[in-house]
Amino acid sequence: MSPTQWALLIVGAVAVIAIYWFSRRERPEARRRRSEAPVKTVKLPGAAPGAGNDQMDMFSRFGEFDEFGVGKPRKRVSPDLGGGTSAAGTGAGAPAAAAPVEEKIVALLIAEREGTAIFGERIHAALQAQGLQFGDRKIYHRIARGAPVFSVASLIKPGHLDPAQRREFSTPGLSVFMVLPGPTAPEEAIADMFLTARALARELNADVYDSNREPLTAAAEGAIVADVKAWARLQGL
């Protein structure tokens, strides 16, 4: 694949993952604002970013993403499931606050082997054969316990894979990405993601690459798994 083709694929992956990740980050804040404010018309948090044709516009606006859309990972605090603690109960004897969990992105690229386009009907058939579900952000997800384990998007901004447009749609490749922690154990999730990405590649005459644009060899896969395990230990998961 030529350097120009790779550049286009990487720019597409950056834009798609950044949009998805930032929309996840906004939603809890938007829900809290709506619960505290009087009823009024608000912009949906899942709406597309502002106007502009430059795929890199979002990075100049937000200024917080690295080459894979997650330069400043968000820290999440696990909810208190022990009955809740009031603001007055924060003195001695109150349970300590849960440690924040730093999110981690794992992403792969699936690129057509000859550098040509993959057509929509073939893509949707392959995605559905793997049990992936079309949903939030108009992309496909592996769902467990009602939440995405990992997601699959087109490399063409904004990443949509709408089945209603499958006859008119084509893309040079797909982005498969995961935001950890998720609804399943990290090791289980990453294993499923690898198996699914390889199965999709076989069906689409494509190859799987890591975030460094290198083929996903057994050694590269092992390095990613080791990295995820190290992250999980650090987060106490």
C-alpha cells in the first residue's frame, strides 16, 4: 500500500475514533446538565461536530488527541454501589472514594489487500456474520451486558456503516477499536476483538494492521495483549 493510501487511512481512523471517544466523554456531563437545568431545547450530545470539511478540524478545536484520538485519556470513577453516601457523610469513618480508572484505547486497521475499495453489501454481510450489531454513531458494535465491547467503523469520516446505504457505499478499510474498561474482562475483550478482526479480513480480502501500520503478526498481537494486561494490573482490574 502506498504512503498516500496509508496517510488517508490513518487520517480517517484518527477522525472516526476521536469523534466516538469524545462523544462518550460528553454524554455524562450533558445528562447532568439536563437534570439540573429547566426543560429547554438542547443539542443532542451524539450530534456531529461543527461544520467544516477538514478532517483535522476537531483536533484544532479540542487540542487533546494524539495520533489515535486519545492523547489525554479520561479518568473514570467507579460508581458507589454500597447504598450511597451523602455529602454530610464524608468525615471519619466514611468509605474512601473509589480510585479513578484511566481509559485505554486499543485499535486495529483492516485495509483491502490490493488497496482498492470494499463495497457496502460485502462489508455488512461480513459484519453481521460475526454477530456485530448496528447501533450508536451509525457503526457496528460487539455488545455485552448492554454496552459496547468494541466497535467497527469505516475509515471514511464520520465512520458511518449504515445498512440502509450499503448499495451505494464503499470504503478502503475499517477501523476496529475498543475503549477499556468495558463490560467484559480486558483479556476476554481483546481476544474477541482479534478473532473478529481476522475473520472480517478473511471475508473482505483484507489484512489486519496494528496502530503502527504494521501487519498484525502473532508477535504484535502478543505485545498488545501484554500491554493490556499491564494496564489492567495498574488499574486494579
